[in-house]
Amino acid sequence: MSAFQQIKSQLTVAGSPFEMRDIEVRGVAMREFANAPATMRDVWQMAAAHGDALYVVFEDEHVTYAEMQAKVRSLAHVLVDTYGVQPGDRVAVSMRNYPEWIAAYWATVSIGAALVGMNAWWTAPEMVYGLSDSRPKVLIVDGERLARVSDVLDEVRAEAPLPLIVTRHEGDLPADAARWDDLVDGLSAPAELPDAAIDPDDDATIFYTSGTTGFPKGAQLTHRGSVTNLMNLAFMAALGTAAASALHGDEAPEPTRAVSLAPTPLFHVTACNCGLHPITLAGGTIVLMYKWDAGRALELIEREKITRSGGVPVMSRELMSHPDWETRDLSSLDSLSGGGAQVQPDLVSKIGQNGRTPGTGYGLTETHGIVTAVAAKLFEDKPESCGPIVPTLDAKLVDADGNDLPAAPDTVGELCVRGAVVIKGYLNKPEATADAIRDGWFNTGDIARIDEDGFVFIVDRAKDMVLRGGENVYCSEVESAIFDHPAVVENVVFGVPDERLGEAVGACIVIDEGAEVGTEDIQAFVAERIAKFKVPAHIWFRTESLPRNANGKFLKRQVKAELLDD
């Protein structure tokens, strides 16, 4: 066992805050933290102790923990008493990063219902799919999303009623809709949350995640998995401090109150499970942004004395390259971290050179958040790594046929993980669940190697997927949208390297002979069918058929290589 592994194991011994215990969930043996809260309701009730401390900032709005607790209690009773929401039901939320999203989250999970975090970029057809798949009891929307869903409400309500709670909207409301201000802010808050019997393995959230085929899949995240991820985050922070002290002689930093910038959407595990959850438990402040803008972010860092900023790696690049980086008072900012895409080694160095602590984590929706995490000196020692595996997960590498590979630093294979943070499954998709989770092992679809210290190095992605600025774009969906165009004969979609986003969406298209169709025509056509971030930024047209293999499948890699190597 390496010195690092010894430090890691010492933190989980009996009697320690991170003591582990063996459990069995859905027939799978695993480990969890013995001292963890049982449910996310417990986490929220623990947060009541933070009282009048500042909790959420949005633009000029400042909400304390006590104020948010009152909003959550009010909404929880409205959901139960007015709309009949019971444990096991679902409540869908479709809005930007507003304080109401956070209130809706804690109210929903605290009554034992599952929050369906809808992608705020979805078009109306995508919203229809998500609502039809998840069948929520209530839909909570902002004004922008209300306009998008209004035209398809009859379609959504064909099988069951769907009342709406609407916020940030001054106009008229459709039938069976109520204003947030009237229901939540316009009433005196009850003294307590409604009673609710919640099992740790009940669904807490449904987050839709892109795959390589078909529609997005609703990942079922549980209370146990969410709490375990929260504890994993705390453990990895403690591990980093202990290892830096033992291996580098660094002194532990003075504890400061965390003020965290949340530049990415709350309907992803990055902002919700890895941002909102730990800041809430710690009693810190989360600062929301209407949309990402580096200049505005720097203004907020100065104004709100933000201590750390996350998001996708490009956001850290844009902060440090912005002209205001040198003129704003950023003395409060301790760390810059990135997830959702690889933090390139040069960026790790630049963050350190700018006097901030670099950090990263690797994870998936299907693991409730992080699989690995690393920061500070440990990250600078191994800048190509995404860190060591969290203690509640077992990890292994398998070959293309699913066979276990030997554990050795030079072994490369598909990374599989097993433990309490692996999701229950995909909503309404038993076949997809069985394919992704085998005997408790979740196949990440990422090709990796693991060194002697247990640090993971992601080598490549096995999945046919484009990772655009932290957003998963699966090629088959984009190809289907392009194929809807009457002039399109053939097309393949793939990732194109992009300095800002990591990857952009590219497409190679064969058009019907005689048709006059250009790049803007295709982009406008596709934008009516799928979210804007999925629309190809790069389009190549060709007259001859795309190359195929013996089975008739397009040779996408060959096409991509020919185009990008030219």
C-alpha cells in the first residue's frame, strides 16, 4: 500500500467522522459512511441551524437560511395539502437558476417526492417527452419556460392532469395554473414541514442524462446516493488536507466561510449535488447567475466576496483571461475548479500561477456526482489525473467484451464502479438499466487507467457522445433531427475540438442532388427540434455517399479524420 493509500485508509477507521460500514442495497454489497444523515430531508433540517446566515444570492436578491426555510415549509405544505403530492410522487421543475429552484428542490425532497430537474434549454417537444416520461404531479416553471410549454399543455395533459405553479411571470396564466407569489410568499409559513416517511433508497431526484442512443434517460437518484455523495465530497476535502500535510508538509488552511459561485445549471448534478448540497450543509452562501458571463462573474466575486468558483474548465480560463481579472478586487477567491470536462494540465498550472487553488472532479449523473476528486498540491503533482476514487466506490477496468482486466498502473480499459452512489436505474427503461448496471457495476463508458495511488486518468470516451462545455450531446439525436430535413440523404455527427468549449458539434451531410441547402438552413431547421446547444456549429457538405462498413454502418471515425486532418 502506498503512503497516499495509507493516509486514505486511516481516515475511515472506526470512531472517525468518516467511519465506514458494510451494507447491502438491492442485493449488492457495498460501503457507506456510518455517521451520515439518512435522507436529504435530514440534511435540510440540519441546515436550519444556520439561521440568519446568508444562503442564496441572485442579482440583488439576498435570502437567508431562515427565509429559505420558511419558503420551503410553505411550498411543502402547498404541494401536500393543495396538490396531493405524496412520497413516491414527482414534482417537475423547469426554470433558470432562480432561488425558487432551490426552494422547490428542498420542499420536494423533504416530503418524500422526487424532483424532476428538467433541462431549461429543452424545446417544447423535448419538454413533452420529459413530462410524459416522468409523469409529475405538479410542474413548477418560470415565465420563459411557461411560454414554451403552453402550446403543448393539452398534449401533456392528455393522460393525466398537470397543474402549474408559475414564478417570475407577470402575464396571464393558463387554466389550472397558480402564481408562486400567491402560494408561497403570500402566506405565513407553517411552523414545521409536513410529516413524511422516507426510505433512504427512495428516489430524491430524476435528472435526465444523454446517452448514445434514443431519448434522454431519467436517472433515478436516491436519498442514500445523494447523502453518500455529499459525504464523499467532505471526505475528499479532508483527504486532500491530510495528504498535503503528510506528503508536502503543508499547514492546514484556516477555515473560512464558503461563498460559492454557481455558474452552471442546477438541473445537473454538478451544480446541485456537488455545489448546492455541500454549501447548504456547511452553512455557506451560493451565488447564482442568470447566465454565464465572465465579466459579470468577476463583478459578483468582488461584490459578494466569493471564495470559490466551479463550472466547466473553460469558465476558469475565461475568468483569468478577462480584462477585469487585473482590476477587480478578487482577494477573497481561494480556488478555481472544473468538472464536466477535463481540466487540461496547462490550466492547472495557470490557476496555481494566478495564486488560486486548482481542483477537479470526475463523475456522472449515474454516480450522483463525483467518482474522483483532487485539488491543490495533489492536483499539481498529477495534473493529467482527475484524482483518486472516493472511498464508497469499488473500481475496476474491463475490456471491450466486459472481462475484468488485471489491476496494474499500465492497464487501460473501460472504467466500472460499484457502490452506494450508483443510481437505482433509468426511469421506465429496464433494458437500458440492465445494460449500464451489471451485478451492481456501472459501466461509465470512459476509457481509463488507475495508478498505484488509485488516481484515475481518463484516456478517452467509449461513448458516441460530444461533451460541449459540460453539456452531453448524443450524436444519434442530432442525426435524427438532421434526417428530418427533406433534402438530407445521409449524415453523421461527431465532436470537433474547440478551445473554449472542449468540443463543438460537427456534422457531415449528404444533400439530395439538385437541392439548394446551406449551413444556416440546416442550423435553423435543427434548432426547431432540439435545444440550441445541440445544433451543429460546424457543417460539411459532400456529394458522394458516406463510407460504410460491411454491415452498412457509416464509418464516422473515418469521416471525422478526413475532415479534421485536412
